[in-house]
Amino acid sequence: QTWLGTVLFEKPPLLFWCLQLSGLTLGWGELAMRLPGVLAGLIALIYAALLAREIAHVSKRTPAAVPAWAAALAVLITLATVGFTLNARRPLTDPLLTAAVLAMVFHGAQLAVHGTRRSAVGLGVAAGLAVLAKSVAIAPAALVVGLAVLARRRFRGAAEAVGISLLVAGPWHLVMSWRHGSEFWSVYAGYHVLSRAGRSLVAPDDPTYYVTTLLGQEGVLAVVLALGLVVATVAAVRRRSLPLMMVVGVAWLTALVLQLASTRYYHYLMPVFPLLGVAAASALVPWLHRPVVPIVAAFGALVAFAVGPLVHVVDPDYAPRAKAIADAYVIEAAPSTRLILWELYDPALFWYGERAGEIWAQDPRFLEVMTSIDMM
């Protein structure tokens, strides 16, 4: 695959395939660039609803309204988070990974509980697409889902899922290995995985980053989500609900892995938000038969959406400062005008300025980090 004419090893290909298809179909504008993430976000919401509904079926005596309310609340709570709704509209690998992870958890739970071939196929396809979306970021979900499936002794289904995932993700890796050899793996695995996990490149190296950013972006909703995760974790053990155990397990393990890594970005948490939405909705299941409870919860989610993500929906520009600078100084500048960023990581300025640019710095280490990133 190529990026701006350069062969790119840094990231798997699924996002670039989607962007190219969208751009060729709709034209190379913002709508086309946002569309893959939006569609992936919708798929993630569908699987969040399916998971919440499955978990809410506590017994055959469960009122029909309870699973329906659980599914609706999982979707509303997820949409109320800035971390999900904002990032679903950006050209990132994370929305694709989020959809694939939610699909893995759902189909994995179906395989573990029911053992159907259809669920094995779904799990395999989802896992293969997750690898093509963000390579080893699949690890927390794969570990939890794999352990759950094996604990229920679904060995044949697990083997089928692994085989299908290899059929989905394997060909691209084989072609890249054949064409580029060790150079591909040194960047794809060595730089993008090991280096970025072990040292901070362009993101904050602050142990409190995720907590402070979560509170700053989500406000009171962050506390509600944390409380919902804790209550759902206890409920998963008490009810012995395997699907709920898988949801909270993937959420906890993903958050732990991201916290231990040195490179930290808020959008890395995106796959966690639908899981938190499902967990929060599942924590309310014992009270959802009382009409006032789901109504109040839904109203609270809508209020959280109005004071948080709605701002980004109405004004979807993620980098308004860069766009303002580009509109004021770059777009109308003479073709000979050089665009230079001084010790600044702001790729949006290149996009909105519609021209190539240069990065200058007094600190050689800054330039070394910037030039180590293939996409820059």
C-alpha cells in the first residue's frame, strides 16, 4: 500500500482500502474521508446493542422490555461519550478496530455459549478484519475471547475461527513479506508495535493522561461509566454470565494494556467506550423492569450527549485552529510560499492548506522522532 505515493509499512491496510474506495466513489472530500469511520461506528453500536440484549436475557421469565431497554441504553450511553462519537468521524484505524472488537466479543460469546458454526465464522472474520485494522491491538480481545471459548471446550469452533481469521488477514501479510522482506517486519512490528509501546513518540508520556483526559472530556459521565464497569464486573461473577464476563474482561484488559504502553492517545480508548456502554446498561438490568429507571437513564444519556458530543456533531472539524490558519494564510498564498511547522506536530495544517510542508526544529531529537513516522 502507498500513502501520498510512498510505500507505507507503518499501519495495516484496511483503513486505506476503505478511504480509497470511499474517495473513488464520493470524491476526495471530507465526507468521503469520514464515511468509513462513521459506518464502522454504526456497526459497533449494532454489536453493542446485540451484546446488551443477550446479557439482559437473564432467564426465560425476563420481561421482553428489559432486553430492549438494555440494548437501547447501551447505544445511548456509548453515543454520549466524546471518545466514541468524535473519533468515529475521523479517518483513523480505531473505529474499524472498535467495530471488529465488538463483533469478536459478540460472536465469541455466541460460540462459547451455543457452539454454532455461524458464530465461529463470525468470530474468524471479525478477528481477521481486526488484524487488518490495527494489527496487535487485537490482543486483549483475542486473549479474553479465546480463553472464554476454550473454557467452554469449543475446540473445533476455535480452530475454525483461527483458520478463517488467517484466510482474511494472512494474504496481505504474505504479499508484503514477499515484496519487502525484513524491511516490512522491522517497521510493521518493530517500529509500530515495539517502539511505540516502549517509548513516547508524539503523544504524552504521562501516567495520569487517560484518567485526566477522560474526566476532562467526559465529565460526570466518566464517573458513571467507571461505576457501571465495577458494578457490571461484580454482576458478571454473581450471575455467572459469560457474555458479561467477556465484555468487562476486554474492557479492563484493554485499558490496562493502554496504560502500560508509553505512547498514549485518547482515541486509543475508543474500543473501550462501547464496552463501557454495554457494562453500564447491564448493571441496570435488575431494575429495568421498573419504567422510571430506563427512562431516567435514557434522559441522562441524552443530556450527556447534548453537552458533549453534540458540539462535535454540529461542528465536526477536529482541528479548527489549523483550519482557521490555513484559510487565513495558506490557501490564498502564492504557490512559491513555503509552509513550515516549527517544532509542531500538526498534520491537519497540511490537509487544510492543500499543500505539502516542512517540519523544522531546533531540537534534533524532535526531528528524529518526526522522520521516524512513515506517515509524516
